[in-house]
Amino acid sequence: MSKQDDDLITAVTNAIKQSKKYGDTSEATIRQLAEEAARQHKKPKAAIKAVRARLHSIMAPYLGDPDYKAMARQLNEAFAANDQERINQLCLASLDAHLSTRERLPIMADFYRQIFAVTGQPSAILDIACALNPLALRWMYPVNGERLKFYAYDIHEPRIDFINHYFRLEGLEPLARVQDVAMQFPQEQADVALFLKEMPRFTRNYGDLGRPLLQSLNVRWLVISYPSISTHGGRNLTSRYRDFMHQLIAGLNWPITELLFEGELVFIIEKITP
């Protein structure tokens, strides 16, 4: 790489990192995208525009976020008062702030009950591209989740800080981390990996990387879900994503269980290694 290219990559990375909209994104992700943009664009303005377009697709900021600082303060107060109902309300409010988890709220308790009826109650979870899903902890573990190891991965720094703050309040280890799973596959061992409604966007942004990611995960069970209805227009996507999922793991000899909920199609896959 020439010094000119390196200077361009650094300038683009710094410009994005200092921007209001994408400055809270993992710097490693921004730099990787800047390197890709620098191969196509030799002027900073064009390269910055290209990186912003990629981040818009990867980060999907239009899906929503709560006010993390305000929500953390309210959780502090609720935990200090041991107000369990208020804690539950705040977790639900956090989940409601992001479109993906908002859509799951009406089925959430039944969703995890049915999934864990297949996998067994996990003692360790990987939540890949987690968004705010870790705030569903109390619906995954309605009795006591204190012994759970909950690894969560996302590239939005304030989101990960908030999740770890919540984990500490619940008595869990702060195992959420800023990590781009497309650049670095998770290495932690767990019983179950969750990859909820993210595979379509992952495939759109990273092509054929989905299969190697699933093969690399050090878990017994994969739980992969897809929206069953399109966000715009209400088109039924069940057959499309069923075919896609079976093609994705074709030839791997992994038994697959399908669950269909209102709005979400779930595949529970038992990884069998040769």
C-alpha cells in the first residue's frame, strides 16, 4: 500500500469517526470499509460517501435506538429500588426502540420458550449482531439467569456499553463486545448462537460469508431467524427464506427444526461435526 493510499484511508476513517451519525461505529469496521473505498476512489469526498453508504446498509440506523444514557440512569434507579416491574418495563422500552426487537415483543416469551424446548436451556449464549436483543434476558430466563454467560457482538459502541451496564446490574459478566463478526468470527464457546433477522442484511453486505460464519461458531445449536413478512407491503417471505436457509447449509448434514411465529421464521440447527 502506498503512503498516498494509507493517508487517504486514515483521512476517510477519521472523517467518519468524527461524524455525528456514524462516529460511534467500531473504528476497525470503518477502517476496513475505508480500505475498500480507497481501492475504488482516489478522492476523500468520494471515498467518504462510499463508506457512509456501506455503513447505512450495515448499521441500519433507521431501525432505531433508545437514549442510552437516559435509559441507563433509569435502570440504575430501578435496580437500586429493587423495583422488578419497573426493570421489566425499562427492558421492554429498550426493546421497543429498535424495529427488529419491537416486532418480536408480542411473541417474545413464547419465542424463547419454544426455542429452548428444542435446544435445552443454555448456560452460554452467543448473540451475533445482537442489536438490543440482550435486553430480552428476563424473557429468556424468567426465573434466574445469573449463571448465564451471555456473549453479545455489535459494532455500535454506545449500544455495547449500555448492554454491559445492564448485564452488570443483572449480576452477569459484561461479556458484550464491540466486534465486527464479518471481520472476526466469534471464538467463544457456547451452547447456542442466536443470529436473529440479520442473515438477509449480512448476505447483502458480505455475500457468501454467512456459511463460513455459521461453520466457525463453536456451539452445538444455531438459532437463525428471518422476517416472515416484508416490512413494506406485507409480502409473505416464508418460502423464500426457507429455500435460502436450506441452500445455505446444503451438504453439511445438520438436522434442522423449523418454528413459525407471527412475523418470524426460525430455524434451529444442530451442528454435527464429522
